Amino acid sequence: MTASAPLLSGQTPLAVRMRPVSLDEVAGQKHLLRAGSPILALADPEASSPGAVSIILWGPPGTGKTTLAQAIARSSGRRFVELSAITAGVKDVREVMQEAVTQRDLYGQTTILFLDEIHRFTKAQQDALLPGVENGWVILIAATTENPSFSVISPLLSRSLLLTLQPLTDDDIGELVDRAVDDARGLDGAVALSPPARAALIRLASGDARRALTGLEAAAAVALSVGDGDEDASASGVPTITDDDVAQAVDRALLRYDRQGDEHYDVISAFIKSIRGSDPDAALHYLARMIEAGEDPRFIARRLVISAAEDIGLADPQGLVIATAAADAVAFIGMPEGRIPLAEATVYLATTAKSNAAYLGIDAAIADVRAGGFGRVPVHLRDAHYPGAKRLGHGKGYRYPHDSEHGVLPQQYLPDELDGRRYYNPKTLGAERDVAARLERIRRILGDR
């Protein structure tokens, strides 16, 4: 096929070719592109003022930091200079500043300096940017994947606007993939994209546009290498990219996993039941499937917390502490490192003692309340602090447990209608064995009245 040659010839990568030429083509980040936003002001060539406000773009890889900078430069008509903190030094920064002053004084042209990965600059290197930003010699657009509060010096932060980019949504990634298939800068209709392959590319991208387009380009090469006329040809006569092509291109098995469908519920069910059944190997397997399929790690963490309370309970109270700590850790550090505390909590919960006694107890108590079995609070337990309460006998006869040597005194706590009802029946497993023995002694005292 004639179109296959340029696709397979090692030309400029698809992700670079498909960079938006204007802000209108940018997918996602709508919160940064509202009317009157600093980015639109920078990109407006008709602006009455130069809009010389430096900005720092902070966000995960593949969310459009470089794309926004280049789109601003193209739209505004300003001079654009790009440096990477990986390769540039103080000398390079000073040369850019000097040339920017020359361009401004001789031609009235404003320079946009895009500095990628500014967090890799040392403090001294970042200091070199200050005169140019302070005096307006350049408009700095800096990009970073690290928290600027820790990776960018305070004087530079105070002279710039910090704009946070969000991971692209599945709809954003789908829009980019569809455009790349049809656009003359992209694959130009040389291939078609099957719905399963499209879904796989979106899932594997995990909010990273560059990853999605790189995967698409590799999968297209696989589909085109098969040639015309095969069973995967589309109605238009061009090869169709299948999910198998995507799997072969990225050298990664595609999980049949729909975050809104049956697989989502089946896998999480198997995950929790494996923990409940004390099989850490199976639990880790299902955890890996969810992670690789791009499941929301916060969803996994929430289910671990529920499992710790429901299935582990007081047999090991530390289980809930560890599960909650894992949830906090995932929210704090994100993925992929978040997989480690998730795995740690999974293994701990799967291998520790189990008890659902507290879970059964609250459900039994709720069932009684819903059935009308609640009765009046015993008089001696009622609040005796508000005016007139003592005249009604509230609090009369209440025995203060701390007055007892053992901290327990015989008296009735349940309403008359439920006196003697037991909701919590501890198991003799793990730490709950001690709870059961202590509770038996307590119940004997409470019943002796």
C-alpha cells in the first residue's frame, strides 16, 4: 500500500506531527482555556498589552505542557525559544536573555522562553532566569512534572503564575486518537481503527496523550505490514487496526477489562474474596489485573478499607490501620508507585486472622431498629443536664463504672424490650480471642444485677 511507506519510514513521530497548531486544537485542560485566562491572553496576537506574565505549567507527562507552550507561540506570533533543563546551562539561559533584549530593542518583538523540566535546574541555574523574568525580557513558560513548591525557587514562583494541568480524560484521548487517524498530518486515513483497538489505546494511555499516539503509530505499522485484502480490511478497503495489533505493537497483553462493565465487578469481587479466603497470591493476581487495566487506584484502596473492617475486624484491628494508610499513601504519591502500598495492604489483609463479628453485629442491630425494636432509653442512662431533667428522674440510679475496681458495674444498658439481646459475638481468632474472653467476663458482671 502506498500510504504504508511514509508510516514505516522513521519520519517525525506521530505525537510530534499531531501537536496542535492553535489552542483550539488542544484536547483537555478546559479549566485553563476559559475566556480571560492567562494562557489565552498570552496567545492573543491582538492584545493591547504584551500580556507579559510568566507561567509555570505543572502536570503529569503527556498532558499538554509543551503543546500549550508551542500553541501559545504560534497563535501569538511572538518569538519562541525552547530550552530543556536536561541539556541547557546558565550560559544558554544568559544567551537567550541577551538575544531577547536585542530583539525587543531593535524590532519590538517579545520572546517566549519555554523551559522544559525546570525542576532539573539547580538553584543557581534558576537564579539566572530571574533578571529576564523580573524585567520582562522574556515571557517564561516553564514545565514540570514535579511539585513546584519543592522544585522551583521561591523568587521565581512569586514572579510567575502556577497553572496545574490535569490528566486527560478518556474522551480527550479518544478525540486525539480519532483526529490522528484521519488528519493529513497523521495517518491520513491509511488505516481504520476498530472500536476494541480504540478502547485499548485509550486504556493503555492512562491519560497520557503522547503514549496514546505512540501506541497508535506502532499499531498502524503492524496493521499495514500485513498488507491489503486480508480479513482485517475495513469497508473502505484500508487495513483495520485490531486490538491484537495494539497488543503486538506495545508488546503487552490486553486485558479484557471494562471499568464500567462486568469485568470491573468480577475482578474486584475475586480480589476481595481472595483476601477473605486468605490467598495472597490470588489477591495479588487480581490486584495486578486491575492496575494494568488502568483501574482507579482510589477505588481499589476503598475496597481494601472496607475489607479490613468487614472481613478482618477485631481479629486484627491493625488491618484497618494499614488499609487506611495505604489509601492515604495512594492519594499522596499516586501511581505507579501507589501499587506498592496497595500490594502491602493486600498481602497483610490476606494473611492475617479474619473475623466478621463486628460486621454481623451492626447489621443485626440495624435489622432490629428497622423492625421497630428499639424501645425507650432506660431512665438512668438519659441526659440529666438540661433544666427539669432530674425532676423527670433522668440519670437517677446511674452507676459510674469508674467507681468500680474493674471499671465495670452491673446495670442495664439496652432498652427493656431488648434486654439480653446480643449483637456482637466475637470469634476465637487472632486478637479477637482476647476480646471474647474479656467480653465474657464483662457480660457476667453486667448480668449480675
